[in-house]
Amino acid sequence: MVIYNLSTHKATKVKELMESIGTQVAFLSPYSADFNSIQNS
């Protein structure tokens, strides 16, 4: 599952619960205007 870097998503309990059902957790990279094609137009 890919999730935002919201502090509640980073809680140890959330990660443990996700992994307990066999889900791998991946966090999105922090926001960067350099990677936002709309802002680079």
C-alpha cells in the first residue's frame, strides 16, 4: 500500500497492522514542486 507521509500513517501500530495482513507499506516521497509537472508549465 502506498500512503502519504501523514504523521498518523507513520504510527508504529498502523505499520504493524498493515504488515500483519501481508501488506507492504511504502510512503510517498515528500512534496516537491520540481516533480509537479503542472507547476513547471
